[in-house]
Amino acid sequence: MTDTATTTPSLNKFEKFKAEKDGLAIKAEIEKFASLGWEAMDETDRDHRLKWVGVFFRPVTPGKFMMRLRMPNGILTSHQMRVLAEVVQRYGEDGYADITTRQNIQLRGIRIEDLPDIFNKFEAVGLTSVQSGMDNVRNITGDPVAGLDADELFDTRELVQQIQDMITNNGAGNSEFTNLPRKFNIAITAGRDNSVHAEINDLAFVPAFKEGQGESERQFGFNILVGGFFSAKRCDAAIPLNAWVPPEDVVAVCRAILEVFRDRGLRANRQKSRLMWLIDEWGLDKFRLEVENRLGKSLISAAAKDEIDWEKRDHIGVYKQKQPGLNYVGLNVPVGRLFADDMFEIARLAEVYGSSEIRLTVEQNVIIPNIADTRLATFLTESLLERFKIEPNTLTRSLVSCTGAQFCNFALIETKNRALAMIKELESELTFTLPVRIHWTGCPNSCGQPQVADIGLMGTKVRKNGKTLEGVDIYMGGKVGKEAHLGTCVTKGIPCEDLQPVLRQLLIENFGARAKEAVISY
Ligand code: SRM
Ligand code: SF4
């Protein structure tokens, strides 16, 4: 053992490979990888560094990669949707897309030899997948009806775009923020219903008025929350930073917080690297002071209360916009899965009936805005709405699911298809008077956010009759919207094969579901 080895704390594997070569450096090597092929690539480049450009090697489907885009505020154009559809269409049965729990799109079936062409196509329509995985800032979420909602307090779309542009250098990649200690989630909302789940982000901006001297001096801005996160070992809701910012300072505050996290965040143990661990170690006051030092000015103390005072909406159905004569229509996309034909069709509907704009929600659904009153009735007869309904059944309406075992090697269980099948069965047996939000997640990483659900199902392995089976831990009590708080685990280790009657009972006892009358035929 050398002297250096005894005196220098050893870097974990991730910190080591990041120090050897920045993830973003592989942007210049895409052509080379495409001609080499995935099997001949350096394994660290293939399995890890490619994630810096949003390309994920899938050990479950080797050779067929996943691509994670960035969709600031969950907004895209029909033109962009069509390009995404063209990309996955090429892969036939292997190719489709998933809407994610961060208002984003992931593509499936991608082959490495196609990457140069795909990146060219993306660039031509202003799409980017840069810095969407590993130790980077994830897609920045915003209110899905920003700019449409008559009750919003501020239109956050531009701010979300500015934050993304700062972090990614307008989508080209920004090495200032490509070596964070861990992933980082940002949300910003000025709606009244906390549609972004502010409380589960490392950094969130929620609407709040700061009172001035006189009545007329009420100024709009955001209270700041920090440190929210889920991980296999620990889940925490974000806590107030005791800071309020006017909209014009939001980007600078994001930068300051990211710089503190980048330069002072904990890197030794990846299970203890998210922002909250640094806040724990320093205390909130020191953290706030360090942010002020980076910002170059003092933060204003938080407004006494925020303006999140509504229950959370799901945006499924037809709603009037603040623009007279226009409507937005939310379509329920079961577990967020889109096939190429669906994507072409969504693009067409947005063009024919709307303004070519498409929006995504953190519930993995689609919104088509700007549909004129005069076109609405015809829009509602479109055949796509038979699959992506505006009045889906109660459980289908709020169903969310992470990727699960079909593509994710962390998964302990299959999720999306199982979730759909089970909900169908329950809906055939029960009637509902209340909405019930069920979230499935394939492992404790919690990508499907079981802690925000009325009923959260987290994949696990269970033993039954001497066999290891797929099972779930059940979470309950997640509250979203105003006064949001996280649900907790109430039952552990239910085998999936025994789950349906357990859910049935939970729905009857806790959510007022009733068994359908048996149909008697003579
Ligand atoms: Fe996630 C890792 C999918 C939202 C917490 N997540 C992964 C990976 C990349 C693991 C992998 O390489 O296989 C999954 C890719 C599977 C695949 O092929 O799709 C994955 N996460 C997802 C998505 C697609 C779930 C979905 O079906 O919607 C979501 C993509 C969001 C996006 O567009 O960027 C997704 N992941 C989340 C969320 C929810 C959120 O952000 O609101 C969380 C919990 C919140 C949080 O991060 O604090 C989440 N994902 C994780 C973690 C645990 C992080 C930690 O600190 O330990 C991991 C594992 C990791 O990073 O080590 C992870
Ligand atoms: Fe994969 Fe687990 Fe995330 Fe589901 S929760 S996508 S299984 S890492």
C-alpha cells in the first residue's frame, strides 16, 4: 500500500470515473461509439457516461438503449413529438415511449448506431437529452397548465426554460454542472394546487406574496423549499429555507444552490449524497449563509405563508383556459405508455385542433391546450380519445407506475402491465365515489413516488411456501396539493399473487368503494 493510499480518502467508483473523464466529454465520441457498436465500447462509457447525454444502457435489453429527453415544464411541440415518434417507429415492436413522473419522455429500443442521426434530428427541432441522467439536474418540472390557468399567480414557463438553459448551456451541455455529488431535482410552480409535488424536490419554488409597507405593496415571488428526496435508504419532504425570491432572482438562486451542492456536497457515500444530507451536516443556517455567499447578497426571509391552498387537480377532462374561447383537454394515458402511432396522432390532434403545443403531467398524462370552443365537439369525437380517455374509470384515472422489470435492472417486480391488469380487475368488481390515487414503483428507489399516493405499492421480494416471489410493501396516507405530506409503509411483503383481494379490502374500508351487485341471469 502506498502512502497516498493510506492518507487520501478513497473515492467511490462513481467519483473515480467522473474524475477520470467528465461525462459530458463523451458528446464528442458519439460517432465513434456508433461505428464501434455497443459490445465493443468501453464499459464505463457505455453503462455510465452515456447517461450524461441521456442515453441509458439497459442490461435487461442489451443493445436496445433508453433515451431520456428534457421537457422543461413538460411542454413540447407537435413537430418535436413527431420527431420522437419517427425515432421509435424505426424499432418496431421494441420501440415506444414512456411519459415519466417528471413530466418528461423516455424513448425505448434505441440502437447505438443511430445516435448521430437521432442527435441531429433532435437539434433540428430544439430537443435535447443532455444531462438528464446520473449526477445531473433532472427535468425541471412546472405547472402543466402554466399560462393557461386563470387562477395561476404567475406564468412560470419562461423561468423553467431559463433555469434549464443556465444548467445545460441552452441544451448544448454545460460542464459547470455535470459533476454534482448526486442527482438533483428542481420544481417551480405558481399555480395554487402544487401540481409539481414541490415537497419531493431537492429545490422547489412555491408561490408566495411578500407584504410591503402598504396594502398595494404586495409583491409576488416564491418561497423556497430544499432537500426533498426519495432514496432506497431514506425519504424526506423538502423543508423551508426561510427565503423568498422575486421571479427575477430565481435563476441566480438556482445557480447559487447548485454551486454550493457541487462544491460542498457530500461525495464519499452515494447513499448519503443528496442535498438533504449536506443540510443535515451543516444545519439550515449555515447552508443558507453559504447560498448567500454564492449569490453575493442576502436572501429575503420567507413570506409568512405560501399560496398553495387548493387540492391537487389531475387535469384530465375539458377545462376553460384564461384565454376566452379556448380550452385545454387532458387525456389519460394509462401508465404513460405511448406507441409511435399514438405519438403521431397526438401531434396531429395538437395541430388540427390546438396550437401545435402538447403538454405532459407528472401523472404521466397528456394535455392538448388551445382548442377553440368551436372545434371542441369535433375534437371529442376523435378515435384516440377512446384509448386516451377524458373520463376514465376512477382507478385508471390516477394510476401512476414506474418502468419496472421490463426494462429496469433495479426492479424487484414487473410494474406497468401488472398495475393495469390489477386495476382493470378491481374496477370490474367495485364502484367508487371518491378518487383514489394508486402509484406503483418497482423498487425502493421510488421513481413511481408511492409516498405521495393514497395507496403506494413498492416492489419487494417475498417468501411464500419456500419460494421467492414478487411482492409489494404497501404505503398509505400520501397527501398531495395543499398541506402535502408523505405517506408511510403500512404493510410489508404482500405477494403480488395475493394482492388483489388486499387492495379490494383497502378500497372498501378506506375509500368508500362498494362491491358491484352480482348480475343474476335467469
Ligand atoms: Fe428514477 C434511478 C426511472 C423518476 C429516484 N430511475 C432510475 C433509473 C435511471 C435506474 C436505471 O438506470 O435503470 C430508472 C430508469 C428505468 C428506465 O429504463 O426507465 C429510473 N425515474 C425513472 C422514471 C422513468 C420513472 C417513470 O417511469 O416515470 C422517472 C424519470 C424522471 C425523469 O424524467 O427524469 C424517474 N426517480 C424518479 C423519481 C420521482 C421524481 O423525481 O419525482 C425519483 C424519486 C425522487 C428523487 O429522486 O428524490 C427517482 N431513480 C431514483 C433513484 C433514487 C435516488 C437516490 O437518491 O437514491 C434512482 C437510483 C439512483 O439514482 O441511484 C433512480
Ligand atoms: Fe427502476 Fe426502481 Fe426506479 Fe422503478 S423505482 S424505475 S424499478 S429504479
